[in-house]
Amino acid sequence: MKTLKLWGLFIALMCFAVVGPLAAQETTVTQPAPATDAAEPTAEATQVLLPGTWRLNGLRYEPQKWNNCGPATITNALSYFGYADNQDRAASFLKPNGEDKNVSPNQMVYFVNNQVPEIPVFALERVGGTLDTIKLLLFNNFPVIIEAGYDPEPDRLGWMGHYLLISGYDDLQRVIYTYDSYIGPDTTYDYDYIQEFWQHFNYTYIVVYESGREPELLNLLGSDADIRQNTISALEKAREEAVADQTNKWAWFNMGTNFTNLGMYEEGAAAYDHAFNLGMPFRTLWYQFGPFEAYYHIGAYDKVITYAQANLNDGGGHFVEETFYYGGLAREALGETDRALNNYLEAARFNPNFTLAVEARDRLQAQINGS
């Protein structure tokens, strides 16, 4: 009954998303009108004619080391702006433990915005991206990183998450050029592949930009410059995909993520439930933690612990600090103070730069010492 009620809500949701048509030789995209503080357009959207092919020059390629996709990819992106360090610098901050299975987009954005003071470069993260968005940003010389599902030949190691630095596109061949830290520079993926596997991460993208070009970038993003409106638009996109195919587990999962990011935890939890019932890859919770957030906020602490325990037992999730952190939150909520503290201690030990775990550890430790 809960799922049926939620389905009715999805059908009723109405947001806006405008995507321009693709052409063989040229691409016409709808450039959103500039966003105001209220995240509403001030004028009608304008049409921008893009070339049928475009390449971003000036990138330096460095292949990833073991488990180092995120640090390598953000390092490759920063090279466009003259950044000279290698991936080890990013890795030492983002994942001090080399076995760490995941670096999240918000961590990479934080690294650029706070740990690279020698160059005036910043980054932002958005969701619900489109190929047209990528093309428009590339044409304006903004490096773009996407997070996508991955299971490349010939290894076939099973589904996992991966970052791709986008370096160009070709409408005639219908391919995206990437600096793939795992395979190599100038690795191409066709549009259909990108659409399919990018969906696995809510069409998340990171834009890296010089500080003086921030107004220009926000103007190009239009209503997506506003984080809340961007999330609403991504929710509508996921809803449309679920309407088109009710068995699309990633559409339901993305709805859960967007609902959760909007603070609609009941709806988010119900959407996640449906996605898990449809069958998610076992590594999903190595990379995406929205289910933990949603279940925790509705008081489903046992479910948080169940999924965290499954992560710990799946052969790799014990190398994900968020597993311990969210397990700690749930155990603290259940009054299991000592076990919660142990979880926070482990999360902070594994990654001392994981601020949420450090703060939770210190808070609970002070509470115990003061009681």
C-alpha cells in the first residue's frame, strides 16, 4: 500500500527539464536563462548552436594507481589549469588509507575548494546532468567529470563506480571522449553507454572552473545553479524514467536519493525500498549513502545496521568509512553507546579527514566522559 501511494505521488510530481535535440553535424542546446537568487529564470531560454565536435585541449593524463580513480581523475582535471602535482597529493587527503573503496563527489569538490590554494580554481557538484549540459560546458572550456557505473572488458570484475573526465564529444560518431584513469586518455564511449551508466549515479557531474569565471558558469547552468532546484529537476528526471519503465531500479534509486536530499525521508526510504526489491548491485552502498540517511531519519535504525553489516561482510565494504559512521549513528540512536563510539572511532581511524565521523566521535566521547 505504501508503494502504491508513493507511485501516485511520483505521477503527480511536476517539475521542468528542457533538453535540446541532437544533430549529426551541429548540436542546438537550450541554454537556460540566468538564475536569480530565487532560482527562477529572468528571461526565456536561448538557443545555442554548438559545433558537431569539440575537444578540450591542455589536459595532462596520469593513470590511476591502485584504488585511486577519484584522486587521479581530479588531478587530471586540475592539470588544465596548470596544476603540477600528481595524484598522490589528492589521495593523501581524500583517502589516507589506500584500500578505501570510495571517494565521493563532495569530497573531491572539497579538496579543490580547500586544499589547492596555489591556483584560483574551484569546483561544484550537480545532479541530473544531460549530454547537452556536458557539451555546453565543454564548448565553454569548463572541464567536466561524471560519476558512472563501470564494468569494463576484459576484466569484468562486476559492477562498480568510476569517474570519467570528459575531454570532448563527436555528434557524427555519437561518442564522448574521456580521460579514463583506468584505461587511458582519449578513451571513447558512445552516447548510449554514457546515458545508461551515468544514470547509476543520478547523472552526477563535477565542474572545475577558475574563480573569475564563476558568474559565467552559473549563468550557463541556469536554474541548475540553485542546488535545491537542481535536485528537484533531477527528481523529475528520475520520476519520468520510472514512469517509462517501472522495473528501472536505478530510476527508483535516484528518486530515493533526490527525495532524501530534499529532506523528504519517508518518500526517499520508500523509493529505496522499491529499488532494493528490484535488485541492486552488492557494491551499491560502497558509493552511495542516501539509503543510510533516509532510513536513519525515519527511525529505521535496524535497517541501517542491517545494510551496514551487509557492507562489512561483502568483501570490500569494510574499507568504506561511511559504513562504520552510519552504523554508529543507528547504534547511538538505539542507546548502544559503546558500540556507537567504536564505530565512530573506526571510521575516524580509517579516514582522519572524514569530518562527520571525527565530530561524532568527539561529541560522544565528551558525553561519555561527562556522564
